[in-house]
Amino acid sequence: STCAAADGAAPPLRLVFVCACHSQPAAAAFARMGVPHVVAVASSALLLDAAAVSFTKHFYLALATGVSVQAAFDIGRKAVSSMPARLTPTSSARHESSKFVLLGSGDHQTPIWPRLLAGALRDASQPLCATNLPAPSETFVGRQVLMSRAVAALLHGRKRYVCLVGAGGIGKTALALAVAHYVRLRHAFPDGVHHVDCSGLSSSLQLAYALAAALSLQLVGPGEEQVREELIGALAPRRLLIVVDRCDELAEARRAGGGPAAASSSPAG
């Protein structure tokens, strides 16, 4: 009933965009139910994240200017085909653009929004949570499987602590930051996604203050135990993600000082 139109009436649902790998069969179902314009990814195609983001952005921006569905679709594909090679390391940009399909029996040459209402545009998107994350690496590509496992552990496995381990220099920090940015854009942690760098820290008390600084918390306890209790009390009611980076350096510093090794690696939440 959501898709079908009464006799002689325009369908209540005019556009569906199924932006996911192999989404053409699902899109075809919407088309069979009478949705006139359906955008999807070809059945056999795996789509790069960067291509999906580029197409979606340019497709909707074009629609909002009042062009036809076909014109907006072509603009989205052209934007993908123009992506730099560093964003499409496993496939050519032109090939990525060819994976998008436009289905439905409607007249794709007509605009969905022929006129924009007068007045200033307002962004009604849900605000992103607070963060101090560094910008993601522009050269981070080809790690989708590892990202998927980390995201699944955080969101679907409900793990309170996820540890990324490996030899120095293989990209643990880049992977952790990519995962953190990914889940933040999807509003998975409404109370914040934060980053703490353990470089130069040598004690758990310094770590506690670094955590507090990252979260803009004021700790007033006179001793380590009181500071720890304050920090735990402040964090307990919140749903947030903390990326604790370079924990191995803190552990090594504590071992060198004769104290117990600090346990942790990034990300932790």
C-alpha cells in the first residue's frame, strides 16, 4: 500500500535509493510494486564505500536543484567516474560508476522536485556526536574486511573492549580511526567518539587525566584512586566510544619503571 497508487493518482512513494552491494534484486521488488524511480547497485557488483558516498552526494544535490531523475543519476555516475585513483585502488573509477542502475517504469526525464520552496535551506539531519578524532587518512584504502570485523565486534557483538594488535607500522591507528569515523557517521555512540593518544604517558594516573581532557571532564580528586572513581562515575551513564591509541608505549613505560603493565590497545569503548 505504501508503493501502489490508486487509479489515476501519483504513487505515494516516488523514489527509492537502495545503496548497497548487490541491491538490484531488492530494488526490482520496489519497481514491481509501482515505485517509478528506483536506484540501486547491480546484482553482481561489490561497490567501494568512496563510490557510494560520491554518487549519493551528487545524486541528491542534483535532484534538489530541480533536474530530472535521469539527469541526477547521470551526474552521480559522472562524479564517481571522476574520482581520483587513490580512492579506487581495486577498480577503475569508470567501472565503479557503471555499477549503479536506474529502474522503474516512471518517466525518468521528469524532475521529482521541479521547484524548491522559497527561503533558506535547513539541514534537518541528526547532529553528529561530539568528537576530537583526528582526520582520517586519505591513503587508507583496501581494509574493508578488517573494518567490517571491528565494526561488527563493536556494534553487533556488543563488545565493551576491542583490541587491535599487530606489528608496528602496519596501520593499526589508521584502521582504528577509520572504524571510529564510520560508526560516528552512523550515530552508533550518541554521547561521543573520542581519541586519546598514550604517547609520552607513563602511568595510569596520566592516562586518566588524558581521558578526562579528551572528554572535557574536570577531575578534582586528590589521589589516583579518587581520580579513577571520578572518571568511572562520569563515564558510566554514557554510551560512547574511546579510541585509546599507542597503549603499547604506555605498557612499555610502566614495565621500564617497575610497575604493572597497562593493558589495552585501540579501539576501546
